[in-house]
Amino acid sequence: MNIQKPAFIIETPLDPEYILQHLERAGRTAYKSEDRITSDSAKAFVGRMLQRGHESVIEHCHITVRIVCDRGVSHEIVRHRMANYTQESTRYCNYTKGKFGGEITVIEPCFWEKGSRQYIVWEKAMDAAENAYRELVGLGASPQEARSVLPNSLKTEIVVTMNLREWRHFLSLRTAVSSHPQIREIAVPLLEAFKEQVPVIFDDITIEEA
């Protein structure tokens, strides 16, 4: 059994200047004020649109992120409907095969310290699930049948594409202290990366301290 931390990769090449200029060109269509576009007008224009609540303008740009998390967290992610998803399928992935190292991979829980009694109980449960899965496949079960014993902690990869407005919505909700700690484990550093790489759009979303 392999245990790993959650992770993400921003797969869309991000060009902040292009993003803001693209959004400005789209937004100024409403006012037919394209003649006011200058080499440095985009940042202020997009900022004004957000301050006025005209967030439909920022739907004209999308970002794709590959997220590595557990199945429980992925179930929360896909509840955001204004998005496109492609996810690792337990129907077709046979984790007893060599390309998976002949083992399942699980995501380490962030809320239990390694070596604690809770962590040890969790680790035993993961071992039992892996052994049952491997035994079922050995008895001729297909991956889609054997997956019934796989745990919520099973690692999955999910490719997520959202427009900027939906990413704002997602990150506003999922960085909140009231969110599940494992989704915050992804959402907080993702918001920090977006703040750094995509100016203006995410600047007003604050990260609450747990």
C-alpha cells in the first residue's frame, strides 16, 4: 500500500496579461468602449467589474487543474456544477497491475498525527481494504466489482476545468474554516497560487485561519 499527500497541478498555461486583456475586450463590448483600451487599462477595468458585481465577464476565461486527492474529497469537488471533470475510474483501473505498483494508493489524513492511535486504526483499515481488493481480483472479480471494498481514502486524480467565476465560488467556499479539512488542504494552497499567478481576480478572497 502506498500512502501519499494530496497535490494539484495547474495545467493551463497562465499569462496574467493576456487573461486581463481578454476579459477587458469581452467586458467593454457591453459599453462599446473598446476605444478606451490602452496598454495598461485591463487591470483597472476588470477590478471595477468585480467591485460592481459584474462577474459574468470573468466567465470568458477557464483554468484547468489536475487534483490528486481522496475519493471523499472528489465527491465534494464534483458537486460544483459549472465545471468539467475527468476522473480516474475505479471501474477500469486494476490496482493489482504493474503500472499501479500492484497496490492501492491512499491519501494520508491530515487530521491525525502519524503514529497516533487514530492513524494506526486508519492504516489497518486501509491494509484490510487492499487485501480484500487483491483477493477479490484473484478470485476473478473485475475491477468494477472489486472496487466495492475500496475506501474513501483511495487516491484519485481528477481534472477540473472551471471558468474564473466558478473558481472564485469554489475557493470562497472550500477555503472556509467550516469546510472539510482535507478539501482545505488543497483549496488553500490553490487559492494562494491563483492569487500569485492571476492578479485582480482572486485578490479579495481572504483565507480564514483554522
